[in-house]
Amino acid sequence: MRVIAHPILGNINQDNEVTVYVDGKEMRGIEGEPIAAMLAANKIYTHRLTKKRHEPRGIFCAIGRCTDCVMIVDGIPNVRTCVTPLKEGMVIETQHGVGHWGGEKSV
Amino acid sequence: MFEVDLLIVGAGPAGLCAALEAGQEGLSVLLVDENAKPGGQLFKQIHKFFGSEMHKAGTRGFRIGENLVREIAECPNITLWLNSVVFSAIDQNHFEVVHNCSVQVINTKKVIVATGAIEKGLVFPGWTLPGVMGAGALQTMININRVRPGNKLLMVGSGNVGLIVSYQFLQAGGESVILVEAANRIGGYGVHASKIRRYGTNIITGCSVESVSGNGKVESAILAKVDDKFQTIKGTQWEEKVDIVAIAAGLYPLMELLRQLGCEFTMCPPLGGWVPVHDERMETSLNGIFIAGDVSGAEEASTAMEEGRLAAWSVTYDLAKCTKNKYESVRIDITKRLEALRSGPYGIARKNAKDSIYAIAKNFSKLR
């Protein structure tokens, strides 16, 4: 859930709302925030499933180092959602295994 | 080919301070960072810094960051490249950078590597489950991204990061915090521990997390008392309903670039594990390759800033852009401030560790 008011940091600016699509579902987020922030605000915590055991993975380092949070974004696999800014109309998909390029099948 | 006096890799507290000192002394500086914004991890530090006036004590981390970024923008000798990755060291003077979707070759006289550190994980059944994350990651989510990924936090580790992030989780509207520490005493400052206790946080020492479970996200954790060898004491396990687990188990230096260059390393647990060997001037085993901040051993933002300044002055002197007298007086001042930051019961282990690294470096200095 969003931290709208904060005793030190003040209120957040939610003016620039955008609409994006997560596994085909329409969702709202704030333009420029990391994709991972929009997902957490919408209570989505599984970003991908591992290749062999199909275990869920989500945010771990949140600064673009660990690659646990990668997803398929606008047809590009292995996009680090914790450091990639959200844009209007983005198509975001849960990644299975090592992912696939737009239109191909997951491996 | 882009030619500069000094290439600085990483625009966190160490890199920003290094750039400012060197830029103000007339060196041409290229400051490169892979992130979209400069400041490294300063902007998620919303607490007031510790230490004395000269260490900006009483100022919140993000304010220090804002001031540094403004000063950098005002210095004409500093070029700042964001969204740019230094991915290859051709030799000690030539580096390749991905910048604006193309590869640029940098020809530089000296280098300061200030790439920082990354959080250590802690392995237990369920540690990969969504909702288990680094304490710094949680701090980024609540303070930078302004999203709280849960309500009931289990914090593992009572160093300053564990204590401060627990407090900030509550500031960000979190419902409750349970904090466990495997050792039999709290690792961080008493003042931070008192703050979260006043909020009703249960700090349990001699206790660790045994496993975490949940359906697609953390739902509960099994905790247990541990002995002085950190082994579970049988029969002491109990369950707590939590929806987020943050691991504050320390950090280790991020030194891919230094490995590429072929720097010498030494194992130093008090500073995070493998650390690059460096001397009191912040020069590594390689001539002209300097380091500053957490990459030289994980400490804190205050020491990182001082080390950045020190490395910059060493470079300035080596490039004959200041007199020996000036350099010596600045170096002594900064060293004194660093020693103040590494004093007291919490700092002395880091000071001793640093001294042992400087001692190893003495041998390299002879070879260089």
C-alpha cells in the first residue's frame, strides 16, 4: 500500500497517474515510479517463477543489483522492475524461467 | 575518446564528495553512475546523522544528498553521466562506458572507484519467498518509492540498519515490528533501539529466524532461541504471523571493476568480507586506482564522504595540482575526522580492521 502521508517526507504527488497492463489486467500507477512500486501498491508480489521449480520470486534488493525482480516489459524479458520507470501503456508480464522475447514461447 | 584527469565510478556519498573536492581544485572530472539519479543510498536515509558538527550530525541524509547534488551541478569542472555503466577496464587509464545507448572510451589519468556495497542475504527455508528482502530494500521501498510492501515486519538483525529501518517502517505507517538478533546483545546504537522500543517493538536477542512460509508471499515465520554458537535450542520454536521479513545482516563491497583491474584483496570480516587492499591515501595495489566509501569496506555514509574527499586530495596531489604542504594539512584533517568516526565501542573494530589493511598495503607501496 502507498505511503501517502509521511511525518518527515510529507505527502506524495499522485498527479501523474498512468494506466498499465499487468498480465492483461488494467492497473494504475504513478508515472516514473519503478514498476516494482506500482506492483507493490497493487498488492502484486510475485514478479516471476523460477525455471525448474516454478517458485515465486519478488523484490529482494530494490536497487537493481540482484535481478530477482525481473519481468517481461513491452516484450523485453529480464527487465529489472525495481529500477525501470513506469510509463503510460506499459505491458508487464510475469516472467516464467528465463523469459522470452515478445511473441515467443517461454523456456 | 573522452579525456579527463579523473574518472569517478559511482555518484553516492563517496563519489559526490570526491568529485566536488577534485572539481573545485581544478581537475576535470567525469562522474559516472548507473542509476537515473545521483546520491546512491543517501536519499533513503531520512534520519538525522550521528557524530559531531563537522560530520553534518543532526542533518538528515537526504538533505546532505540534495546539497551535494546542487554543488556538483554548480561546478563547471564536473561532468555527470547518469544511466551510464562503466563495464570494462581496458587498462588503468582506459575504461569503456555505456552512455546514451553507445559505448564511450574514457582516457583518464586517475580513477576513484566508489561503487558502494550490497546487502548480504541470510539463507533459511523460505528466504526466496516474495516478501523476504534486504533491510535496505525495504528502506528504498518505503522512503524512496513510498510503497509499504506489508504491515507486520520481522526484522532480522539489530545493527544500526536493522534498528533504523524498523523505526522508518513504523514512521511509514507499518503496524508492528518484531526484531530478532542472534547475538546476545543489540548490535547498533542504544538510542535507535530505545526509539523503536517506545513504539512497542519487541527486540529479542539470542533469537533467529528458522523458516518463513506462505502461499506466494510471506505469511508466517518460525522463530527460535539460539545458543552462543547460533545453533537452534530445541523446543524453543514459536510461530509469528508476519507479512514481511527484512534481513539486516550487513553488506559487502561491490568490486567487479576492481576485480577486472586485478587489484589485490584481503579477507576482512569486520568490513564485510573481501575488501580491496588500500593505503591511508585510499590508493589500491594498482598505481592511480583509488577507492572510497563502502567499496573499501562497508561502513556508513559519513565515513564514505570523508574517504571520498581524502581520495580526491590524494589524486589532486599526485597530479601536481596542489602543494605538498596543502595536501598534508588536508590529509591530516580528514584522517582526524575519520578517526573520530571510527572511535568508541562501535567504531574501534572498524578502525583496527582499516589499520590492518593499511599495514598490508605498505608492502604493495614498496612494489609499486
